[in-house]
Amino acid sequence: MFAVVIPAKNEEKSILATMTTILRLPVSYIILVLNGCTDRTFQLAQSIPDTRIHILYFSDPLGIDIPRAIGALYARHIGAKGVLFVDGDMSGDIYQNLLTLITSVESGIDVALTNCYPYIPHRQKLACLVLSFRSKLNRELDLFKSLGLATPTHGPHALSQHAMHSLPLEAFAIPPLTLYWAKKLDLIIKVATSIPHESLHSPRKHRRHARLIAETIIGDCLMGLALIQNKSPTRSLGKHKLMGYHPGRRFDLLHCWEKSLKSQDTFYEQHVILLGSSSSSE
């Protein structure tokens, strides 16, 4: 009864390779969350003859990390005993790593993470800045000795059923807050596997994207640090407010989705496509 959640936006070049790995896993549900796709990702996903596949199709872009939260809520709704998160562009040979994440959760771990920095490569200045904030958050949570730089922001990771039902909605939508709430709720957190970043085979993105991603992650970490200090969540660092892609996160659609799961209303029906079903999306 394990589920895999795969957020994907315009991943026609990698989705079949990613799905080929996922299909080998001993899981009951494969939840593909498509958000704002304008390429052939949807058609390629529909061509896969496997009844475990549930497609959650949103024609509007959901923004970064919201698809992860959408999928987590759906996995919880259908009774999954645990959930594994794998991005749609992670097309590397990571089957054994994913299997290890699943077995770690099945053995009692609540939050199983991947160490994407098992060694220290040459890093750009921007990457070093991001990692410094990831390090600071883990140190402030007293998790650095056990986790190092590992975070739900980066790499495949998995949650237990207990974590799925305990974590607040914001913890799914803003990954560093997963660590804050997991520590606060005394969940068991562990690095279960290591995958060098380049082995994920995620495509390189343009410089503007790299800058916005960096601002997003640092801003997310700042929110976590504020919560640790019992302050109102903030994304401000001195005179700068680090927003990145944060304004594009569609929390409104996420809350609509959460509400619709309880009643399985029209909004729910418009967005769920089961393999072999004639249901249509919005």
C-alpha cells in the first residue's frame, strides 16, 4: 500500500525514463501530478499500461512544491501506508536508492532522506550560499550531525503514514518546514541513502532559474529558522526579501484540493484521471 508521488511539468524528455524506474518498485499507487504541462508529458503518461497510475491533472501551473503537497494529500486520502517523492525529471539509475527509501519507512523511519552531497565537489558561489542556509537550519534543529546537508528540498525522500497524517499542510508545500515540524512532533528522521546530484540526471536549467531556485530555498530556510525562534515566518534577510518562486505557489488551489478530497466534489472529479477511466480534466 505504498505510493509514489511524481510532480512533473513539461517533462516529455524524461518522464518515460523516470516512470520506467518507478514501475519496477513494489508500490500500490503511482501518483503523477501534472501541473501546467504544455508539452506531451500527459500523453506519454497515459500511454503507459499500468493500472497503478493515478494522474492528477491541473492545467494551471501550481508553482514549485505545491504538486508535492497535492500528491501527498491524495496518497493520504486513498489510504497509502507511506509515500515516496520522486521528481519527474529524475531519470537516473536510482532504483536501488528508491527501494531503500521505501524499506526504511517500512522499518519504522518517518522521514527518510537522500544525501545528494556524499562528497564535496567544486561548487559555485550561489550553491555554497544555499548550502550554508540548509546547514544553518539543520544545525538549529540539532539535526546536522545525523543529516548533514540532507533536506526534503533536494532528492527523493519518503514519509511514513504517521508523518503523512501528522505534518501540517504547509510542511508538504514548503519542504524545509517538513524538517521543522518533524522535529517538533518527535518523528524519526534519517538519511537512508546517498545519490550524488549528477546521478539524478536532472537537466541543467538556465541562470535565472538557478537564481530563483536559490532565493526560494533560502527564503524557505529563513521561514524555518523563524519558527525555531518562535517568530512569525519571514523570508527577509536584512533589507532583502527572498521570494524566488514562492509567490507562484498556488496555496489557493492546494486548499481547494484539500477541501475537495473530503467531499469528492466537482473539483476533485475534474482533476483525477485513473488509467482506463473516461474521466476528463479541467
